Amino acid sequence: MNERMYALTTPEEADHFIEANPVAAIFKAGTCHKTMQGWGNLEHLLRLYPEVPVGIIRVVEHRPASNRVAERTGIVHQSPQVILFKSGKPLFDLDNWEITIENLEPLFHHHLGQPQAQPAESASSNLEPYKRLLDAYISGAISEPQFQWNYLNLFREDASLRSQREFEVLNSLFGNPDEHHIHPMTILQFEREHPQATPLYERAKELRARLETLQLEEA
């Protein structure tokens, strides 16, 4: 994952981000499956252009920041949406299901040239917060209720920005009646009403090993 990621929560932060970076991308993240797929495609291109910072606006929580971008660019708000800027001016925007590798790649190449990085050399996605949380639970440092609540809220915060594969792996720990969204209270209730044969502790150890393998494969 591109390490130059910034959360933009206010109109002022959005302005500063656009003006402070010679080239920059802004991604407006919603809560639906389109956001997860669009981010996965954009993140793939950003691995090839690690010099391009990306500002992420979660439009549900930070709509004023999104509105500010729309005001200064004249680009009608959508979510998900990606806009590439150069010298503070928008170069292109893609919305919803249009955020595909096939659409992004020629636009990035046209405006930024051929990438210097190669896919095999790209940085792996950051799964460390999940690994640390799993380690804390497996070692007994935190209780099972603490782990459940912390894990599900962590996943709820960044699920829409995960690749399809990462989402499926992280989502596999609990019984989730919704295959696209993360609602902690609903999932915990579902777990109580539909207990799994394998205890959570054993599932957590299995997931910890899967994350290690997944990170090596993505490296």
C-alpha cells in the first residue's frame, strides 16, 4: 500500500493537501462495495507511482471536505471517486464502477509517464494492526470481548479500502450476515445466535498464520 496516505477530514486539510503537493490523488470513499473495488484498483496503480501521495476523504463522516474539493474543481461529488491533481489543478476524475485498472492505467501513464517502480518491488499492504491485535488476544493480553470489539471496529474503519482478497480473509474470522459491510453489533449478535464449531481463539490463531502468508504473497 502507498505509504503516503493522508486522511483529509476538513476543507482546510483538503486545500492544503492539494496545494502542498506538486502531484496528488484524492480518493473519496463511501461505504459500499464500489468503494472497496475502486480503492483496490487505485491502490494497484499507486504502488507503481509511490511518489504520488493520496488523500482519503471518508465522505459519510467528512462531507464538508468532499464538498470543498467539488467547489474548487467543479467536479460533481461522487463516491467512490478518484481525482488526480497536478499543480493544484485536476487532471482527470473517475467515479463509481469506472475506477478500473483499464481506465486508470492509461490516464496515469499519459499524465505522469511510465512508472518507475515495478509491481514485484511494491510495498505490501499494511496488515500490522490486525496482526498486533491478534497477538494481543492469543497471548492473553486482552480479553475475548475486548478483542472482538476492537477487531470489528478496526475492520469497519478500513474495510472499504481493502482489496477484495484482504477483505475476504479479514471478514472470515466472524460470521457476518452481510458480505460487503461491517456492522460490529450485528456481527456480534449473529455470532451469539449462530455459534461456530471452532472456538474464536482457534480461528484467531489460524487467521494470524493466514495474514503472515498473505503479506508475504503481496510483498
